[in-house]
Amino acid sequence: MYSSLGYHPPEGERDSRVPFNRGLNLLQSGAVDRVLQVVLGDVFSVCTAVNKRRRLDFRWITLCNLEERVGNDVCHMSHSTRLMLVDLAISGQDMPSFHLSGIVTEPPGPSEPEHSYHVSISFDRCKITSVSCACDNRDIFYCAHVVALSLHRIRHARQVELRLPISETLSQMNRDQLQKFVQYLISAHHTEVLPTAQRLADEILLLGSEINRVHGAPDPTAGAGIEDANCWHLDEEQIQEQVKQLLSNGGYYGASKQLQSMFNKVREMLRMRDSNGARMLILMTEQFLQDPRLALWRQQGAGMTDKCRQLWDELGALWVCVVLSPHCKLEERALWLQLLKKWNKLDICPLEEGNYSCDTLGTNSTLPSNPNRSTAGVRQTVFGRAIKAAELRWGDCHLQKILSSDCYGVSLKSGSDKLGFDPQGHPLWLGDAFPMACARVDALRSHGYPREALRLAVAVVNAMRLQRRHQLESYKQQKKELLHKGTTSITNLEGWVGHPLDPIGCLCRTFLEACRMDDEGLALYPDSAAEPKKALYQHVPVPSSPGESYFMLALEVALLGLGQQRSMPEGLYAQDKVVRSEEQLIGLLDEMELDERLVPVLRKQAALLLDGGPFSGFGEVVFRESVPMHTFARYLFTAMLPYDPELAYRLALRAMRLPVLETVLPASDILHQNPLDSMMANRFPRWFTLGHLETRQCELASAMLTAAKGDPSWLRMVLGSIQQNIHSPALLFKLAQDACKTATPANTPPDTTLLNISLELGLQVMRMTLNTMTWRRREMVRWLVSCATEIGVQALMNIMQNWYTLFTPIEATTIVAVTGTTHATLLRLSLSAGQRDELCSCARTLALQCAMKDPQNCALPALTLCEKNHTAFEAAYQIVLDSAASAGMGHSHLFTVARYMEHRGLPTRAYKLATLAFSHLSIAFNQDTHPALNDVLWACSLSQSLGKSELAAIVPLIIKSVQCAPMLSDILHRWSLPPPGLPSLGAGRRGAGSAGAGGKLFAVDMAPLCQLLEAAMAAYISTTHSRLTHISPRHYGEFIEFLGKARDTFLLAHEGHLRFGQFLDNLKQIYKGKKKLMLLVRERFG
């Protein structure tokens, strides 16, 4: 296993806590002591001879490849170490195994005492095969003490005491010495070894025991045999435990990051051709499959979390890389394939798309499904591609020639192998499907064959070019037919972007790595707070293609892959992966600075994308469920605009399409549907990332609008594309706002054309959302008025004149007309007197039209707008009267308008409207807190202030509309009794309630109040009987208070006390069964 140089410490951990650095510090502080090395007898003699000589001219060999395990920068072999085993080095044999042991002393800390740890390391043929340390550190990497002992052996080889294996030492002892040795050993460690020693003694004394049938005895210090398998030490138990623990914390970002670092460690081991890479991946896979969440997700039919899906994706891709190893043995590949097939059959093995259940076709689906999609019965697990890859071999003669030479095929004239080359004689690799061919490239790159990976990548790109040339020729022959049909189908079974094997990303990274300029070495731990440096690339020529560089090939491959027309996959995770993969590739493109060699490549590929037909996402006809090109088109537009504006606009306009939103509804019905509802709610399969794609579409449109500022022709073309292709009102509104902001910079004149386009987009938003009220609607209306104001008075008048297609009546009166005629707006427009009158007249006309259409909500705003024009005001008042007569307005709206009229100094009109309101009012006996209570009292005060005739006219209306006894009593008291503090009933005048006007007090036994008094007493009587029908004891107190109010009202009448007494007697007779209640009545009223 590698040291911790490749280990990423937890956040905040300093370099001094890294095990390798700690081990180096221990070595430098002299903490390593009593180091013993056990070697074979012949080796012992050679090493002794080496120590006696100062200089030998022999082949250099290393103790082991430890520097590859702990870092090439600090671990260098000492002179004596490199001279070890000279004879074996000369003869070409590997170094035999031996054992190294020592004591490493940890210095005392602030709160910890000094500790000494026994460390032992076993070597076998240039590999550390086992490690043991007395410390309690548990990690998949070597601890600091193992590092210190290893570095001590490398740097101070002459100070290491050499010993023979214990078996050779024992063979030199006689019987007495052997017995003494055993007894002393048992005496020194009797508590640990005595039980084992006793058991072994019993077995040896037993003649037929198994130990007596074996010749010799094991010797751990002698190492393994030359025929035994050997590999670097790997703490399998610790790896399993750590992966299990990280998976249990899978919901945390740090756990996923550490698991990803372990995957990176596997790739590092593969690159160093370390057999432990596959071993470690096997251990990790088994722990992944033992994750208890898998069974739970399968039982619930739910998908995995995004982080877990990404880890499983990386696991599957790693297995493809492992089984495609170009140097593995057949036995190893067979073992891996056996394991993969076993895991693949498990029910809990995750599917490639990350879900355990597939979406089913909805019963109300009206749209056809994609015939290119795989059926739900095909179950492809994350290991499926690795199983297929395990069947591939590297023995093909053509493939071997591609890998072995950069010049293969350059001088080809003719021959039987002509199919393996393009017309220019460059070799092609057509032996695999494109994704699997790229997987071969990734495998070569991952297993430490960078040159071979580049050669195969170039052959794959040549095959891509030839395939595209054939596709273009085929499209030219069928172009007229396809354009006439207007539809096409997906020709690619699998999209390259978002593919589980990431073929485009693999090729791009392979080419870019060859072009990367590494001016500075990589830091041990880069500063997380510092901004990452932008990658720098240079043009590295392709040996077989003069004039081309790997940098140009990387750009071409990325453009080809991103521009491929591909079908949107099923499932949330698969669709999200397509989006993420596209953004990652565009991130790579952003790192490439365009120069004079890359710009021609960009222009050529862009032109080919436009003419690519059904094979390109920018073709004239695309499949309805193909992945949109908005994000890619935005990159192309931005990159090409400085070099070829016309081609940039053509590409961006072509990419504005979103065919999946072109529903089967006729065009005339689009404006009548609810555009804010999910348009894809009933389609199959569902597009889970539709919102994100629409946002990207909006960003592309915004980029074009901004770039086209000052160019009316392009602006009009962009506007037409936006109106045709963007279906989200919210995004259209955002576009309109952005365009308006761009058109009106701070200190420069506005761009009139862009402002008008912004207004047109706003008008489209108004039409789309007219019948769909949203919480942003008022914001949209206000913004539209402000935008029209920026353009001029004519635009403002146009939206007022056409209000019925844009606004609701209440929006038009309360926002459009009011805002358009405010003093601030008039000042901003700088209008003449005639223009002001024309604008105000237009606003009044709008208000009157709205009042006629919606009198309830628009009558009062219309009256307010028409205050300064007598004719318009009279017309608005007449609309109110007509609406009240035809029940077009409710009592609350009429009372509101009546109060407004009184406030304007028109009490007669206010009284008229109040009487009309009573005709629409009905207050039941139990509605003591009716919302219209204050309005009724205000109307009574108003009629009292106007005179007796108005009072007499309104009393019958009150009696008819109000059956609530307390309310009638309250009205009666207001008209007949002076307010508290006035001296007498006949004091003359009192305040007129909320109207604030004076009014006479009237006698209750004379008209018109006598009718109201009788109605109030009758209401109390009927209400009393109604309440007693279903009264409970807890309401007795409330009922007694109610009778008290009734008595006060009865006392206002002639002989009222007698009538009230008769009323009580009647109650006592009828409800004599309610003894407790009647007792309370007697106590209170006698």
C-alpha cells in the first residue's frame, strides 16, 4: 500500500500531522533504534563484503520501490543500499525476501509521555509484504513509525545490524543450546507464549500428529519462496472498516470526498501498475454492496441519493478500467469477471441509471414515447459494462501496430488492410463501439501507458472523422425528404455526453494532459484558500498528422461530442448526469484560450454542426426529445462572436429550439392554457431537468440580446426566436427586464430598438399570464408601465388603449391608469399641456371601460381618476347606479363608494348609494358582529344629519335588511338618546357618528322611530326563543345579559315595563323545565 503522500488530510490538518512527514521528523530526530535486518545466508555474506568496501562498480539496484510508495522527492537510496545483493543484481534475479525490525520512540508531548513502539517490516522481491507496529493507529496508509524505520534502512544501511534467519541460527545449535533457547524464550514471554508452547509440545510428542508428518517448520524471518505470490502489503481489514464507516456517514460531504479520494488512490495504484489496485477495489466493492441502504432503497422502489449514485458510477467506471488492463494475466481477468458476474446477479446491485424502478406509462399520456429508448425489461447494472469490457483483448494485430508506433500507416499506399485506414493513410480503430474504444484509451492512460493512449486516441478521432464524413454524405442524399417530413429520429443508440464511460471527457483529458504546461511542481497540499490557477496548455504536434496538435484535437473532440444529437435519457439521475457532464466539458473548453490555430478549428466544426442534419443537435430538423443545445450554443456564441458574428448568431438562433415543449395543442390554444403549470406533467417519459434547461435557454437568449445591442436586424431576429421558442412567462419577464436594463445604461442615451423589444417581451408576458394570476403579476404590470414610460407617451397610451388584451380591469385602473398619470410620470415624460390632456383623457376612458366591465372592483378607482372631469365623473357615477340596480355591486362596495361621495362633499349622492346598498344587505338575528355593522351605523348617522324625511325613508330599509336585535337597539339609541355627557334628551343636536355631521334626536314613540322600536322588540322576542331552543348551562350568564339589553329597549316604549314583564312571564311558563335558568331570571328581573 502507498504511503500517505497521496492522502488528503481532513480539513484544517497541517502537513506536520501527515504520517510521512511525521515519520521523516522521527528519523531526523534519531528516534529509530535497535534496527535488525534478517537476510538469507548467502545474502548475509554479500552484505558483509559490501560493508567492507568503499566503492564497487556494479549494477545499481534498489532495496525496494519504496520511493514510489512514499514519494520520489525525499526518499533516495544510500550508496550502501544500492550495492546490496550485487551478485543477484548482476544475474538479473529479484531481491529475495527479508525481515526488518526496530524500535521507534515517539518524543513526549505537552500532555503525553514518551512512547516506544516495536515495528517490523517484511520485504519480498522489491515489495513490502507485511507491516506490524505496536501503535494504535488504524489507517489504510503506513503509520509514521513504519515510514521512519523504512527511511532509516534506506539512508543508514551501514548502521543496520544484519542477522541470519532464525531457522539457520537454530540449525547451528546443539540439543542443550536449543533447550536453553526455548526455555529462556518461554520464561521471557511466559504469559503470551506458554499456552502455545504447551500445545505445540503435546503435538510434537504425539507420533501420529499432523505436525510430525510435515518436514521442517515455518520460519517467518526467512521470507516466502521464489514461486510464491508476492504483493505489496495491504491492510484489507482496515480498508473494509474505513469504507464501511464512510458509507454509514454517506449523507455528509466529507464522507463522499474521502471515498472519492480512495477511488483516486486506486487509479494511482493502477498507474504505478500495482496489483493491489484491483485488490483494494474488490474490497471497496464488497463493502459498497453490503451497504444496508441498498436493500432499503430497493424495498421502497426509490432512487439513491445523488452522492451515492456518483460513487457507484465511479466504481463501475473503475472496474471497466481494471478489466481492460493491457498487462494483466488471464487468471486475474477470469477472477475479476467471475466476481463481476456474481455481483451483477445480486438483487440489490444498483442499476446504471441509479434507480431500482422504472417509470411507467401514464394512463392519460397523449404523447408518443421515444422508440429509441431501451425497454424497461433490460436490466443494466453498474457492472454490466465492465462485464462486456472483460471480453475484449489487446492481441489484435492492427491495434498492436497502432499502439507501438506514431508513424504507423503514414506511408500506406494500398493493401488488404485498407479498411483500417482513412483516405489519408492514417490508422483507424473500428474494432469497438466508440464509448468502448474510449474506455480502452482511458485504461491505457490509467495503467501507465500515456504514449500508447495518445496513439489510440488519435486513431479513434480519425474514425470519428470518417464516420461523420459518411453521415454528411448520407444526409445530403436524404435532405429534401427529411425537410419535407419535418421530423427525424435519433441515430445514436447512446449519447456520448453523460455516458457512463464518459468517452468525450476521456479523449479530451488524454489530449489535454499531453499539452499541459507544468511550470511548477505540485504542492504536497495546495492551499485551499488560494484560488486555483488556470491550466496552461501548449500545442504539441501530432507525429502522424503534420499541422495538427493534440490541443486542436481536444477542441475538435469536445465540439463533436457536445454537438451530437442525442436523446434525453430516462430518470432524474440520468438526465441530471447529462447536464453535469455537459457543463464539465464546457468547463474544459473554457480553459482553452483560443489562438490562431484553434479559431479555424472552431469555425470549421461550427459550420459542420449547422449542416449536420439529424446527426447534429444544430441540424435543421431535430428529434422532439433530443437534448437541447442551449448551454453549448452559449459557449459557441460567446467564443465565435469576435471572429465570425454571422455564424455565431446562426448557431445560437438554431439552438434556441426546445422541441419537447412544442405540444400537440393547436397554436390558437396556447394562449388559453395555463403556462405556469408544468407542461410536461402528463408526458412520457418525464423531463425532470426541464426547469434547468429552460433557464439555460433564457441565458442564451439574454446573451444574444446583449450582444446585438445597436444592431436592429439581429435584434429583431432574436426577438422572433424568443417569442417562438420560450414558453415560460417568468423567464420571458426576466429577459424583458434584462433587455430594458441593457438598453438604458446610466450615463448614455438609451437604445430605442432594444427598449421596444423589451416592451414587446413584456406585452407577451401580459398576454400569457392574463388568465393566470400569480404573485408576480402586479410586479410585471408595474414594470411594463415603467418600460413604456421609458419609451415615450405613445407607448404608454398604446397599452392603455389595448388594456383588455393585457390587463384585468382592476390592474388597468389601479396600476396602469394611476401610475401613468402620476405627477412623477408626467414630469419624466416632459409633456406639453395638450399631451397631458390627451394622456389623462386616455386614462379616464380606460377607467370608465374597466368600471363597466368590473364595477365592483373598478368603480371607486374610476371615480377617483375622473374627479377633475365633470362629464367623466358623472358617467362613472351613473355606472355605479346602474350596477347597483342590476345587482352588479354588493353592499360593501356600495357603502365604500357612498363614503367616498360623502368625503367629496356629496351627501345626497352618498345617501342614495347607501339606500341602494341596504337593498343588497341581509343581517340575521345572530350576526352581532356582521362586517357591515359600521357601514349601517354610518348610513344611519348620515340620514339623521340630512333630516327627518331621509330618516323616514331609510327606516323601512333597515327593518327589512337587519334582523339582529342588538344592532337595531343600537341604531334606536343613537337616534333617540343623547351621547353620554349631554344634559337631556331634548338638548337638540349631537354628532352624526362617523359622518361627523350634526343630527336631530327623535322621540321613539312617534314616527319614524316607533316602527324601528317595534321591530327591535320583536327581534328580541324571536331571538330569545331561538336561543332558548338549544341553550346550555354555560351560556346562562350570557343569556341573562342579553335579556338585560332587551329590557333597556322595552323600557323605551310606552308601558314598556309591563310588556317586558309579560314577555318574562311567558318565558317562565314555556320554559319552566329549565328551572336553574328561570331561577336566574327571577333573581335578576323579579
